[in-house]
Amino acid sequence: MATTTFAVRQFYNIPAEVLPLSQPTGTFIVTGSVSNLLVNNNRTNLANDTIPGVGSSGTQDGWWPAGTTAVFDIGITTGGIIVGGNDLYQNSTPDGRTSTVSVWGWVEQETQGANDIEFRRLAGVILEATYADTASAKTALRNAGFYYQYPVGFDGQSPNTGTGSDTV
């Protein structure tokens, strides 16, 4: 089982009007019918980053940290996340900007199966659907352009978003 090993991901909303966007160095692109994201892999100096066609990190579409797989709204320090980028999202950032990246999360469970149940529940809330199995929830999220990551040590990350750290 390949499990989560990284601590922090950074996300950047891609406004719909600049799509299609070629993949900037050091990032992965996750796009879909609802959400459009750049996911940082090894890009550096994000505070001063400018991505051609998108803008600078000082804009509302700029880099947004996902924390250490934290569930931000309830203050839990470990958990799983689902991330989306959309021009209609408006969230306050720690540095005072308004971000168009949204991070949802669930509290880490003790078993893989229990985390799968929480993942499906949260995916259903976000996409307003019901999922009978984890594979269909993952496919729906990917098709809609969302990134997902299970708590550290559990299997279940978006594919193609970081060397050695993510699995199908």
C-alpha cells in the first residue's frame, strides 16, 4: 500500500478563462468540470511566484497552503483533505487575501475502511451526490477537477501529483 508521506501541499486556482494552461515547471494540473487547480510539487519561492497566463501569488488565485493534512474549520491537526479551485469560491487566507481555493476535510479515522467512509461522505457533500464505493467517489472528484489526500499513513491520494507520494 502506497501511503501519504508529504506534509504540505500548495494549491493555486486556475481561472477558467485562461484554460487550457500548459503545465508550469514544478507543478501538476488538476482540471475538471467544476474545479481547476495547480498543485505544487517542487516549485520554490512561492511568495514571489508568477505563472504566465494566471497571475502572481499575490492575487486571489495565488498559492494556498493545505497545511499538514489539517481540517481547518474545526481546528483538527490531522485528517484528510479535498481541495477545489473555482472563481466563485471566496475564502479568507491567513495573509489577508481572498482565496479562490477551498479546502474541505475530515477527521482522521483509525482504519482505512473508516477513512474511506468519511471520504465518500465528504465527496458526496461537495459534489451533491451519493457514492456506493470509494472508487466512484475518487473518479467523480477527479473528473470535476478536485484534488484529494488521505491522512498521513493511509492509502488514497490523487494520482500524478508528486513523485513518490501519491497513488491512484
